[in-house]
Amino acid sequence: MTIRTGLIGYGLGGAVFHAPLIRSCPLLSLEAVATRRAVPEGLRAVSDPQALIADPAIDLIVISTPNASHFPLAMAALEAGKHVVVDKPFAASAEQADRLIALAHERDRRLTVFHNRRWDGDFLTVRELLASGRIGEVMLCEMHWDRFRLALRPGWKDEAAEGTGLLYDLGSHLIDQALVLFGAPERISGDLAVQRSGAAVDDYFALTFHYGPRRVILSASTLVAAPRPRFALYAKGGSLVKFGIDPQEDQLKTGLRPDEPGYGEEPQRLHGIITLPDGGCERIPTLGGLYPEYYRRVAAAIAEGAPVPIEPADARLGLAIIEAARQSAEQGCAVEIG
């Protein structure tokens, strides 16, 4: 079967991530895009998202729009009987996520969230390393995502609106990766700040996840010109430190297709370094990134009844953690995760 797909939104997410990845999946057919932007020749554009949702020829709706619109568009698509992929963050609150999950269950539709960073090469490498037990029990993990953007960007991401700010943006990815590696924490401590002049939303955060004696620290900033390690794991049998960001986003921006040579491959200079207790060091090759795997699993979920690539409950937990982090930052104390 061919799963006829409609994409809502053709900004960075729609044009760079979703459209090329949808087209890389043989079972998916990108039929139309709801956007007022220019689209490539041969791709049908419609101006009204609701018209795309109502189109009886569309099986799957992919939502890549400003964060505040994720919930109402996903609700409308599920009401129309469509399967739905929602860009992260899943919604603006855990309560909204609950409503989407309940409606998908009621309508027997597949619902999933685009947490593509589970298929970053560096994350896949860290996950495999932890599963191997090679460095033993991790007692401290630090995950950073740093940028240097002194100027505010035009557009919705730096505006005060539902679901905006760095914690919803990059934090959604970091939280999801931490939950996959270590599960839900017992408590969370959060620190948020607005550091750039004129900024209306948080552009810095640091979260600490508490797991008994283990600590997992997630942090992102827009004012770091010399980025901190993307992953730093300190375990009883050694440490792994890894710099650099997965290359797939930049490759897709340049037009490299997922089926072309070199896609997902990281330069050797960015491979992580394992340091053992005796002082020995070695580089650990980064596994190739696999963003196309996401839509392969979406197609399998719809066509074969396989599990969706990201369970909505996982994304819902991420939203609950964002809410707990904001509560912790406001109250100045750790918050338990129920």
C-alpha cells in the first residue's frame, strides 16, 4: 500500500526534515503541503491546512508548524480520521497531550511525535555503549546543546507564545534522550534564564535529573561560542566525552539525500574519546545517523500495525518534565516526578 501524506508547514522543519525524509520512504507518498511559502516544482501546495486535513485522499497528516498550533491541528486531523505525526514539542502541556492520546485511541489512529534526535549518530553510539556495559555504571551524565546567537531571530521562536523558549525547543530533544537512556527521574531541579537583551523567552536552561546517587545534567545556551561537550558520561569503569552535533541536519540543508553516499557520517575528528581509569584513551567511532528510520517505522505502524517510532506517552512525560522544571525554577527547589 501507499500511504498518502499531507504536510502542514514548509519552514525549516517541513522543508529540511520532513519532506526529504517522507520522500525517502517507499511506502509514503508526499501528496501536498499546506503552506503559503514557495514549494519545489512538482509539489502541490494548498493555502489552508484545514483543506488538507479534510482531503479524503490523505491518509497521514504531518504537522510542522509553530508550536502553539500543534495541539489544535493534531486534534483536527485525528477528528478527521487521519493518522498524525506531530513535530516536537508534542503539545504545549501534558494536559493537551492527554487529550490527543485519548482521541487517537478513540479513533483508532496512529499518533506519534517527531523526536528525530533518537536517531542521531552520537546518541545511537552512546546508547550502544551503555548497553554494552563497557564503562560500567554511569554516575554523572552531562548533555549540552550550545549555540552563539546574540541577535534575536525574526519569527515565532523568540516570541512570547505558548510552547516557545529554548526549553521547549532544544530541551524537548535533550529530555527525550535522557529518558531513553536512564528512564524517568525521581526528582528534577530546573534553572531557566533570559540572558540576551530584549529576549522575551528563556534562552538558557540547566536541568538536573536525580536518580538516587546518579545525576544527569541537561543544559543549553544561546551565548556559548566554544560549545561544551555534546555528551559527557562519567562512569565507574571510565568516561566518554563527545563534542559536535550530529551532521544530518546540515546535510539535509545542503540537499544531500538520505540515500546518497556519506549521509549520516560524522568526521573522525568529532568521534568521542573513552578514558579508562588507568589513563588509557581511545577514540570510539560514531555510528551513522539514521533519520530515515523514523518514517520507515511510521509507515510500518500504519501499514502493518507495528509500534509507532515514538510512543505519545513518552512525549507526554517529556512535557510533564518541562512543567516540573519550570515549577522548580520558580520555587527554587527540586520537584518530584509523579
